[in-house]
Amino acid sequence: MSEWWAYQLSDLLMFAPQTYYRLFELYNTSLWPVQVLTLAASVTTAILMFTGPRWRGRVIASLLALFWLFVAWGYFIGRYAAINLAAPYFALGFLVQACLLALVGLVGGHITFDGARTLIGKTGIALFFFALVFQPLIGPLLDREWSGMELLGLAPDPTVVGTLGVLLAADRVRWELFVIPVSWCAITGATLWVMKSPEALLMPLIGLSALVLSAYKSLTLRRELAGDWKNDRC
């Protein structure tokens, strides 16, 4: 028996790249016209990040939670489990993230968009639009079938990127909501790297950038709060 350290990452891949991309084609075909509903929900999320009532954060959190829940069940359990034994564990992670979004954003009301729009906040909004509009086009631009586009709210990668965009755009950094999305950026990046996909580094770079920007934002907010406290003392 070969020692475990003799294995390479490519030895753990259970499917061919063609099978992986074909999965999205079958997935999208079976879901039509659910794509219309997720598009409407995504556009609603984008609009609410710009303007809306004070409780708009609860609506956004609810929509994101539904996206993560749908990906957990519809994609990982319904499709990906057929070619990857780890799919149920991924589904569990996405289910946990859906619960966290519901608890923190919907029940707790801790995802808000009432503060001044900073550069990092604008970056978050731009990242959400990237996930909504441009990320689905990566596949067709790489000569894959249009029917296999990965869509926000239905496929894991754009759902993760869109969520990171919302978290960056929010007034406060909620670190508990970053763990699973950033972890998925590493997991999917490794998968695409093994498949030699041209976009393999995209998700890890997005995850790393989101962490760095969030850390900077958190430090900036702490300094501002410390400055306000000193001014009050004076």
C-alpha cells in the first residue's frame, strides 16, 4: 500500500473536467425557470444595498440565506454528490452558512447599510455586481456551453462571491460570516487548479482580498470608535 504522502492533489479528483462542467448544463436545464426568480432576488439585493428602509439588511440576509440553502440542497445534494463523495459535507457547510446569515442578519439585524459608503463598501458592491453579471460569463468566454453558466443564487462560486461583496458593503464586519465563504474559495480554487482551469486562482484571490479588506475596515472602525471615545472624555 502506498503511503498517504505519496498521493498528489490530482489523485483525489473523482471526475473529469468535462463531467464537472457538463453538470452545470444539466443543473441549469432542470431548474428552468428558477433562474428568473434568482435573478429577480439578486437584482433586489443589489438595489437594497444602495437604498431602502432601515430593515433592508434583514431582507438581504434572508435572500442570501435562501441562496445558500438552495445551493446546499439543489446543487451539492441534487447534482454534485453524484460525482464527488465530499459533496454532502460541502452541503452541510452551505447549510450552516445559511443558518448563520439568518441568525445574524434576519433575527439579529446585524447586517446594516445605513453608514457612509466607504471605498471598501463600494468595492463590496462592485464585487456583488461581478458575481451577478460577469462571473457567469467566464465559462462561455472560455469556450464552454452557455447553458452551463454558473449563476448567483444557484451555483456555489458566484453565490460565495456575491455574499462576500455584501459583507464588505455592510456597515460592520461580521467575522463569523466570513469563515465558510473564504474556506470555499480555497476549496474550489484547489479543484479548478487540479482540473487546470484558467480561472483557478480567481476564487482564492477574491477570498484573500475580502479578508484583507475586512481586516483593514475593522481596524479603521476601531480607530474611529477609539477617537470618538477620547473626544467624549475631553
